[in-house]
Amino acid sequence: MKRIVLTFGLISGVILAAMTAITVPMVVSGKLGWDASEVIGYTSMVLAFLMVFFGIRSYRENIGGGVVTFRKAVQVGILITLVTSAVYVVSWQIVYYNFIPNFGDVYAAHVVEQLRAEGATQAAIGAKQQEMARFNELYANPFFNIAVTFMEIFPAGLVVTLISAAILRRKSDPGAASSAPAVA
């Protein structure tokens, strides 16, 4: 099981790390819009988490002999999701701290500009600026940064795990044992 979890988790994690390394600098530099980056980001997550489905299926076919319970499928899927999430978190820490430490400021400016475009009052804009400044202060702490980044990715993997486990669960066929010839 360890081999399946690591293989599919690392493939999934590398997909997400690559997409992060490509899209985030493009957003920060203004070459890609924030809305487009969200669509690309969440689409990448779903595509990367397809590896959870294939990992559970691989476990069922190669280790389970064609059988996997919902519980075991969830276990395999969660482990793949944890590996994927770890790779994603580590890659974000590398990108954030080494290449775009001003990401929080760029994002805060985007949020404020969006509020202005929507016609928000100056009081609402000021409150949002204070909120974003506080968040950026917290986000500079690696532990907070890691926790936020993990909570960004893990729920998507959990949902895909539960759906995949429900689709792929297969109990042994009770009739298969009784239809086998008896050995005396």
C-alpha cells in the first residue's frame, strides 16, 4: 500500500506544484488575471486529485484482489491526499518565501481594487485594508502559512476521496465462493 500511496500522492503533488510554480508568478506579474488563476487553480486541484481515484483503483486491483471496502478506500485516498497536500504545501513555501514574498501585498491590492470597482464605501475599503494587513502579518509566520495552505488543498482531496471510495468500493462476491467446486 505504501508504494501506491507514495506513487499516486507524489504524481498528484507534482502536478499541483508545477501549476503553482507556473501560475502564481504570472498572476503577481499581471500576465494572468486573478479570476482566471482561480479557475486554473481549482481545475488543477481536481485534475491532480484524479490520482486519488486511480490510486484507490490500483489498490483494489493489485492488492485487494478486486475487492476494497469503503473504509479501506477512504484510508488509501486520505493517505494519497496527505502526500499530495504535503508536496503542495512545501512547494508553496518555496515559491512564496523565495520568489514572491510580496504575494500578500499584491493580493491585498487586488482585493481593495475589486472593492473600489464594486463601489464600496471608503469605510468598507479601510476596514478591508486593515483586515488584509492583519492577515499578511499572520501569513508571514511559516506555521500559519503552512496551516492556511494545507486547508486550501486538503478539503478538495477529502471530497474526491469520499466520492472515489463510494464509486470504487467492491465487496467480495458471496456467490463466488459457493459456486466453486467443492474439494473433498
